[in-house]
Amino acid sequence: MTLFGRRGSLRHARLQLVLAVAAVGVAVALPVVLVSVGGGVSAHELHDLENAGYQIVVSAPGLHGIADSHSLTERMLSISGVSAASPVLSAGIDTFGASGGPTAALAEGVIPAEFLPTLGPSENGLFPSPLPLGDPMDLVHFANGTYQGHATLDVIVSSPFAAAQNLETGQTLYLGPSANRSQAVGYTITGIFGVPPNLLGPIGAFAVVLPLSDLQVITGYGPAATAVVPDASDTIEVAVAGSVSADPSALSSVEAQIQRLVPYYGVSSLNQEATELQQASGVLTGFYLALSSVGLTIGLLFLALVLLRRVEADRRSIGIRRALGVPGRQIAGGIVAEGLFLAALGGVAGVVAGYLIVEAIATFATSTVQEAAQLAIFVPATLAAIVGGVLALSLLASAIATRAALRIEITEALR
Amino acid sequence: MSESRVRPPGIELAGVTRTYGERGPDEVRALRGIDLGIPPGTFVSVEGPSGCGKTTLLNLLALLDAPTSGEVRWDGRTVGTRSERERARLRLAGVGFIFQRFYLLPTLTARENVELPMRALRTARAERARRASELLAEVGLGGRERAYPHQLSGGEEQRVAVARALANRPGLLLADEPTGELDSTNALAILDLLERVRRDRDATLVLVTHNPAVAARARRHITMADGRITSDVAGA
């Protein structure tokens, strides 16, 4: 079989070839886009996990998740190998300027002295050090299990929030649990912090950080501080000493001790989370490939049809070759070579198209989709595996055409 | 040209029938109990009206087709009912076939067409090229090696077909109406060429024709009608 058929049907044959290559190319481009973007996002998340400033996390989501977080933090700090333990309460609140508002923002309540040591490399330098929040250990407002002390009423705000609201250090920002300004309390802005780059979404862009006990009161039972406000946080991020971090068994031992302190809460190491993320990423990649198999099936079906059509068009040539005694395997070899050539061409075109699509999305799309596309990674081994898979499947398409070619009756073909 | 070649086989057909279609009213009995022996090196013509079974007989001799019943033997060995793979192997090495409509591959040059059977036999590239050039020169087409079939006249195309049939030095040459598409001048030239190459190679030549003038060139004349051999006469 020849690549361009008979002269009379040259244009028709070329069109078939172009369509076959295009069909395979489209079928390949889809998994290239999905796997590269999905893999990129997973790798980014994994990188963040591996570069977090803490190694163990205790979690119980919700406003009243982890009870007694101040005392739990103290007890965790007493465990050998723990270098910092930072309880974090994340809650949506309403903010009010001198006259405007309300504006929704994400509030993070932290123990200032414990918060900075749990920041990862990507967050280094984004926060003023030490945090200008008055009470480094958050023990004045919350002392001895009650809220009897005096709140510092200091807050730091994120740079996007400050820019949008024209906020500056020294101004007063009112924070409240609801859109009712009368429930809000005035806080002094003592600093501005940056937002880590490469965030997938806008979450955290409009954010404030304040002492944990203050946020507990705001999100507890209103501005009137009473002893019944729960001492809650949703996570406690635990940083360990370098020697423990590098020793998996020592890390497991610390993790086990923390779990014994809080048997009802989830305790996990970031290593474990990274492993789970990798597994989830693997499952997602499998899902993407399964999803893409629909397109691949259609593409290769089209390739099989084109090869069949070409066998039909070359029926006489095949008959002549067989009449001359050309062995079936040589005829099959020609068809398989053509199928592989078309599939390889389509595969390479698909990889290039997939790359260009991702680049276009990263350049011209907006918001989260664009951010995700910018994180895409093109792993040569993965791309080669996709093209290799297409080549292997093209053998199936070629086999169908080969079978048809070898079933041609020589005497019929020569009539 | 003197050269090593495949020795022509002694051919025998015993009780050969060839039937097409389902048993019943649509059944076509193309050959009905053919018994025939062709010694090596003879020149045989097969004549008869259209539809008498000449081409079917030639296809069976060329192992392009298998008999419905009976046996096709080469040198006493049954070959007609072997697998297509085996028949293709025997055909490639032992049979040169010349078709009425030439059947050159349109996308190959004259030389590539001649090289085709040698490529299938995995002859070395240099040897293929050398031999194809020699054969084309022998049939009077030296200098036309790079021409494509559409650039050749009918007579030239048939010469290329003859060269292709000789490529693997077959002992058995089969020609199905080789002059049917040619004018009288070219037809004579092709017949002269076939006679010469047969004589030079001492090959067996079976030539199917319905033209008595063409058949007259043969030493033995077989006439067919309605799927049967009606006469088998040795000529001068």
C-alpha cells in the first residue's frame, strides 16, 4: 500500500490522511491537557505540603472544632522535639471602615509567637516579624481558661485588602461577626502582610490576622466577653525540630504522642498527606486517561476506517502484489507502518496542540483556570507514554485493515 | 542471456474442477474435470471463446486460485491445495505472470515495478537494481527506468510487465491475453519478446489467447469450451 494512493484520488487520499492525523491529534491533545494541568496542580500542592513550615497537623474543622486550644498548645509544646505549635481559627467575618462596610474578609486567629515558626519558605518575608499584635503569647486576654484579661485589639491586614479599602497602619478597622455594625469592635491596624503567590483562587486575598482569643470572642457569643466563649480553633499546626523532621520514626513518635493528647481529633503528618495527595493524583491521572480513552477510541476508530478505506482503494494494487507472490506479512507490514506513521504524526501533533492549548489558557483565560494552566507541567515520560499508547492502539487499527487486505480474493481484485 | 534460473516444473492437472457460487441455480462451473500434463520447457497456447475457463485454468496453474476438486501437481507434488502462504511462496519463486492489462503499480517507476518481486524475495538492493536494469534493457526499455506507468505507452507497459515476470528467474511463465490491449505492431513485438525469453531460459510458457494468430506461435495448442478441454494438439 502506498501513502498517497493512485494519482486520480490523490486529493481524496490526502484529505483522508489529514483527517486521520487530525482525529488522532485531537484524541491525544485532550489527555495531554488534562494530565499536564492536573499533574501541575498536584505537583504544586505537593510542593506546598513539602515546604510547609510545620510537619504535623491536628484538625477538627469548624468554629468549635478543637476545644481548649490554648492549653492543648501548651501541652504539645512540652513534647520533646516539638519546636512550635500554632492553633489557627479561620472564620469569615465582616469588617467596617470609619464610615463604610460591611466588607467580608477571612479572619485568622493565631498565637503570634507560635504562628511565625510554622510558616513555610513560600511565606517567608510576607509577614512582619515579630507579628505586631501586642500580646505575643495571647495570654493576657485569655488567661487561666477565661477571657477576663484585656484584649490587645490589634489586627494586621493583607496587602490586597489594604489596597482595596485604602487601609493604612494606625487606622481603626471594625470587626464583627455579622453585617450589624453595632456588634463590631474597633481594632488598630498594626501592620500589613503579603499574600503568597500562586494561589489557585482569591481565598485569603482579603484577610486579617489577629490574636486567637480576640477572634474566639468575635465568633463566639458577641462582643461581650464572657467565660462561656469556647476556646476553639480548627487546626493546630505543629513544627518539629530539624532532627525529628529528618527522622521518620521520630516524627511518627511525636505524631503518636500528639494523637494520645487529642484522641478524638485527626492527627496527620504532612508526609502522610503528601503520600495521600500523590495517590489521589495518581487516581485523578487514571481518571483523566479513562475519560480521554473515549476520544482515543473515536480517533483510532477513525484511523481504522481510513486505513480500511485505503485498503479498499488499493484493492487492485494489493491484489497485484499478492498475485506476484509478495508474502502477506510484507503487505501487512506496509499497512502497519502506515498506521504507525499516521498515529505517530497524530500523536506528535496532539502533544504540540495540547501544549499550545495549555499555553493559550495560561495566557488568555481568567481566574482559577488560568492559574491552573500556569501550573501545568509537561513530563516527557508521560507524554511519551501517551504517544506510545496511541501507537500501540494504532496496531489494533492496522490489524483490522490488514485482515481486510489479506482477505481480498486475488482473482477478484484483478478482474 | 544466460543465467541461473528456477527449473521449470512438470505440471499435471488431474480431474480438476473449479466451481464458483453456492450450489444451486447460481452455481458457475468454470472448469469441469480437467486432465492435463505440461512437460518442462514447452510453449502451450490455450484458446477458446470468452467464458470457456481459460483464465480460470491459468489462475490454477499460477496457484492464484485453488481447485474445488482434483489436483494440481508440480513435479508430482500436490501444490494446488496448499495454504495461500505456501502457494504465494511457490508463486514468488517459480512463476512469472503477465496480465492482459499489464497491472503495473502506478506509484512505482518501471524499475521499481521490476524490482517488486525481488524485494519480496529479499534480494539485496544492489543486486535488485542491477538485475532490474538488465531486464529493462533486455526488453528494450533501457533509459526508461525512471518512467512511471502513466508515462509509458501500452507496449512499453507490457514490456515492463514481461521484465517484472522474469525478475525472479521463474521456470514457468504464464501470460493471460498479453497482447489483448495492444496494437498489432506492439502485439508482434511482445510475442517475439516472449518467445525469445522463453527460448533463452528454456522456460515453460503457457499463453492464453482467443486470437488464432497469437496461438499459432505455440508448439502445442489447447482449445477449451464450456470448462472442458476440447482439443490438445502438438504443432509444428
